[in-house]
Amino acid sequence: MLPMEKFVEISRKILDLSEYEARAYTALIMYGPCDATEICRKGHIPQSKIYDVLHKLQGKAIVEILNLKPQVWRISNPANNLRSLIDSKIKELVEAKRCLGKLMQNNFEKYRSDIWTGYGCENFFSKACEMLNSTKRYGYATTINFSRYSMLDSALLAAIKRGVKIKLIGFCDSRNLSPRAAWYLKQGIEVRFLNTKTKYPVFGVVDDRETCFRIDGTVSTEWVWTNNSSVVSFMKSNFETLWRQAKPFKSGP
């Protein structure tokens, strides 16, 4: 896009101008004082429109007449003019943001129970970190192969430091993944193994408040988060049942 066309687009948005008003304004900004014919040529404005356009800009205190004979037009104090209009737009945006925030807050308070879905393992672990960062009492989770991610490690260690009780169940054979599981055990996390042919989803529950579970497909990974109390209670009960069935992991030589 040419510099002039870019400035035309910007001035239309910021100054709330029509296409031809923005072109006349841009021509005067770029080339300085001009007569109507020059403004038409440099701003690509039809001759039949130019005086109507200039008078509208004059009414908005954006341009003024420099000479009567020959009639020459110029920008009215361009720096102050543009600055005041930008300041006005900023105030409007700030007010709009405040109103939007209030509407969103009201909506959140009205619908406290919610269900979100997402895709991708990275996004799933990011959501798990959010849950761990806000938990105060406990965090229960399952895993398939004790995979570790730096952001999840940090969230786990921070939660443990706050006194949060963490329990972890691995759906695998302890003999194959002992070194990985040992790291979690070393951090003070209770670890158990459940060697089963049943394919359980990877899920987590924190503080009787929220739960998130992952559904691994052949093509992509989908996950679901909810703070619905019935679902959270069900997932917690499911974890506790699996915990009783699982065998404690003990790290050793």
C-alpha cells in the first residue's frame, strides 16, 4: 500500500472522515497549502466534489483558508488538531473497555458454572497449570507415561510449597517408568500405578472446584474443563476409586 493510501486509511479511522475528506486532508498534510485544483489532483478527488469536501473539513475546524485570491487551503494547526482528536478517541475506547468489562463481569456472575473445550496437548497443560496455580488444598491427577513439561513442573512445585496435597496415578506398568515416577515422588507427591487395559482419560481435579480431562483421538487431542459441581464431584469420586485400586510406588535401587 502506498504511503498516501495508508495515511488516508488511518485518518478516516482516527478523524472519522469520509473517503474524499480523508484524501483532501492527506494531500494538505503531505504537500502543504494548496488550491482546490491541486488538492483534487494530488488527493484524487473529483473536481465537482472538492468545495463541498473542503467546506465540511472547515466546519470541523480541520482546514482553513490561507489566501482568498487565489484561494489557498491549509491544515488548521495539524499537531494540536490531530492530538485532540486522538485523545478524544482514546477516551471513547477507555469508556468502551470499562463498559465491556462490567458487562462481562455481570455475565460471569450470572453464569458461574461453565464448560470450556479446547484442542492440543500444550493448551491442555496450560489449563492444568492455571488450575494448579489457584489451588489451595489438593490436586489430584492421572497420567499415562509421567511426561514432564517445564511449566507444569513449576506449577507443581509452587503448589507443593504452598502446602497443597498432590496425588498422581499412572496408568502403566511401574517397571517401565520408574525413573520418571521417581522425580514426582522425590518432590513429595504421592504416586501410585494402575496397570490396566482400560483406557482411562487423563484428568485432574482441584479443591472440589474444577476439573479438566483430555480426550486423545487418532488425529487430534481435545480437552474439556468445567467447574460444574456435579461433574467435579463425579471426577473426584472416580479418582478416589482408582486410587484405592492402584498400587503405591516406592522408589528404590
